[in-house]
Amino acid sequence: MINISITRKCKCCKEYLDIEKDNFVYYKKRYYHFDCAVNETLDRKNNKLSKEQCVDKFTQLQNENREEINNIINKERLYKWLQNTYNTVVLPSYFYIKMDEIFSGIYKGLSKDIPPEDLLDMWKRKKNELDRINDSNSRKGKNLIGVARINYDLAILLNKYDSYLKWKEDQKLLENEKQNIINEANKPKINYDLINKSVEKNKNTSTNINDLLDEVF
């Protein structure tokens, strides 16, 4: 398994931070360690916020930017996985432009946007199939490496996206069915034998009481 860390340089201390693990703030398109953002604000001459107010401010900012950060992380995961898998050090600028069009759904031939996390998941699942296709092409004299191979495989995956979505939906239904079975299995068991014995006992008791009443009256 490839260990991929996604790092950015803190605007304040210039040290690197891991945006998947470290506590940081994304502020005005720049990255800061959380403590760096707080301390830098407190050190400003015109600052009127207390430390507690600064912490609240940047915590709120983290929550507001969570979706944007997750999107950045998912894109980085995809790009780094491609670079490692296809042994490509640098991806050209036009490739990033094309990928942004794919993510937003405006790329030619697409009927819907494709999130980076979906594309990465599909790529990993289809990697063996893509390798077999590449081996077949190589035997025919069509040798593709690096970015050329990435673009070729990408074209195959884009045509399979609707099938992938159908597969995902089927998996969700199966998971729901599995959960329902687990829930049913975990329900308290009803001891019908015990219930029947209790009912019979109550019936006999009732009969005995009626017999006594008959004797009294």
C-alpha cells in the first residue's frame, strides 16, 4: 500500500503541515497551523480579539471550509496515486485543467460531474483490467507510458462511470439488506413456550377463582 501524505507549507512558520492529520486553518487561500494562526492574530498591533475569541474564529472557519478542504484532499489523493502508480513525477498543467472539467461535469461527452473520490475508487478497482488492456496494446506495438497511459486509461474509465454508479447503488442496497438481517438477528428472542405456559397458568387460576366464587354464592 502506497503511503501518501498531503502537505502544505504554513504561511506563518514556513514549516510543512499534513492537511489530513494536522490541526490547521485554511484562510484566504493560504494554510496555517492552527496555533500559528491564533498567535499571529494576537501579535498584530490592531488586534482586538482575545485568545478565546481567536480560537472560536478559526474553529468556525475550519467548519466553514471543511467541504472545500475535503475536495482538495480528494484531488490530491488522486493525483499522487496516479503519479506513484504510473511512475510520473510531474503531471502537465493541461491535465489538471481537464480533470477540473471532469470534476465539474463540463468535460466533453460527460452527462454529469465525477467527484475525484469516485474516480480514484474506480481507477483502483479497474487497475488490473486496465493493465491487461495495456499489455494487449503493447503486444500490438502500441506502447503507452506516463501521462499518455494515464489519459488512455482515463478515457476508458469515463465510459464506464454510469456502470460504476449502478454498481455503487447495488452495493448500497446489499449493505442495507445485510444491516436489516443483522438487526433482525439482534432482536430479543421471544420464548413462545414460556408465553403459552403463562397463558395456561392464568387460565387455570381464573378457573379456580370462578369455582371458589360459585361455592360462595
